[in-house]
Amino acid sequence: MSVKSIFGILLTLVGLVGLIYGGMDLTSGGVARASWVYLLMGGIFFFSGISLIRSTKDAT
């Protein structure tokens, strides 16, 4: 595994945690800006991690 794929997995996991936390905060009645920020940043991290994993070619 290369460093790029490990970083892509890490970005994906952080993004997933952000999406879950933002979704839970939003559904629990919190309509604050923080829940939207968690959702937005989680989405950015998640999709950039997925994109980085897909673009990385492992030469094994």
C-alpha cells in the first residue's frame, strides 16, 4: 500500500465520521450552523478520499 492510498482511506473514514455526526446532530433537532458544517466538510473529505483511492494505482 502506498502513502496515497492510506491517506485516501484516512480521508474517507474522517469524512464518514463527519457525515454521521452531522446527520445525527441534524436529526436530533439541532438546526445550528455546526451541523451543516459537519455535513459539508464530511462530504468533502469523504468524496475526496474516495477519489484519491480510485485514482491510485497499486503496482503489486
